[in-house]
Amino acid sequence: MRRLRHPLLQLLACVGAWIFIAPALHLLPWAALQGLLAGLCAVALRLPGWQRLAHGLFVPAVALASQAGVAPGWYLAALLLTLALGRNALVERVPLYRSAVAVAERLAERLAGGASLLEAGCGDGRLALLLALRRPDLNMRALENAVGSWLLARWRWRRAGSPNRLVFACRNFWSEDWGGMTRFTCSCRRSPCLGFGASSLPRAGPAACSSATPFPFPASSRTNAFLSTALCKKNY
């Protein structure tokens, strides 16, 4: 039910606006009222600020676009760009990619000299590059299987002078061999991270997970599970 709360919220706001304004006759006024109701519902549910804004603007933006006479090709291009930058959202529960200087600084402080780091889902590569500039001794492999985000990460990597100990790869980290890695970091929510069960962890060394939501990280005699709330990326 939790997964359906966003479409249900939009549907409820659509019905509420339809009670007062007929969308077939007055599309833009109906869309404006729908956006207001959706935003108020998001506030009542105590959703994060960016989700309130998204709910309030979604239908009004669609209505305006339908009245703007935009060529269909632009919508197709926007869809392809969205899929290139975040196609994982279609099949996995992933957050919007975020990174912070504070996260890179804390990782730089805690990682041992010459450590090998695997970043699962590097997005635009910002975190990996921040860490590479602070700790040029680290050997890092940053994975991203959304082609658009990977290309953006590669562009950032070249602009930063192509650090030779940092490698960006366009691969799916679920099938990646973690052998030889001493640290592991991901930008994920609880559900995707639970996929890294005890059966998969022994392939890696001690694991460091920078997570959006703290959760019990399975450990075994061959893995030293490490999770610090100081590294958590909150407010997804």
C-alpha cells in the first residue's frame, strides 16, 4: 500500500478538483485546483518538501504542456533522457541520487591508506570524485548502469583531470565481483540494500555502507560490517 500512496494521492486530488470544476470544460483551472489539493494532501501526510512540490506541480505542469502545442518528438526525447539518467527507477526502489561533501570527508577520514573501494550506484560520480580528490591513494571502482548518468560521471572525471586510481564502469553491481575490495559503499534505501545478504558479503572485504536509512547489515566471520550514521544520506 505504501508504494501506491503517491498515485492514490494524485487520484484523490483529481476527484476532489473534479467535484468543483469540470476538467473537460476548464482544464487549466481544474489542474490548478488539483495541484493545490495534492499539495495540501502531501503536507497532511508529512511528506518531504520536494515531494510536496512535485505533487503540487505535477498535474498543472501536464495540463500546461498539453495546451502548449509542443511537438510529440520532444516528449519522446524527454522520456529517453529520463530513462538514460535513471532507468533503475522502473525496476528497483532507489532514491534520487544525492551526495554531500560531508559524506566524502567522513569516508576520507575513516578509510585506511591504499584501500580498495567499490561504489554501487555512483550516479553522476560526484561522491567518487570528491573522495578521489581528498584521498588520491584510494583505488576506487564506481559502478552505474544508467548510461546517461555514467556518461555524465565520465565527463566529470575528465574535467577533474582523469584520476588514474578511479574507474567508472557502466555495469550492474548486483552481478559484480567484489573480490579484492576492502570497502563497499552504496547510496540506497533499505529494500535494495537487503539484497546484499550474508551469502553475497563474503565475496568482499570489510563493508562500509553509506545508506539513506540505517539498517542491520549482515556480518559473518569473513566480513567486518561497518555502518556509521555519520555517513548516512538522509532526507530522500
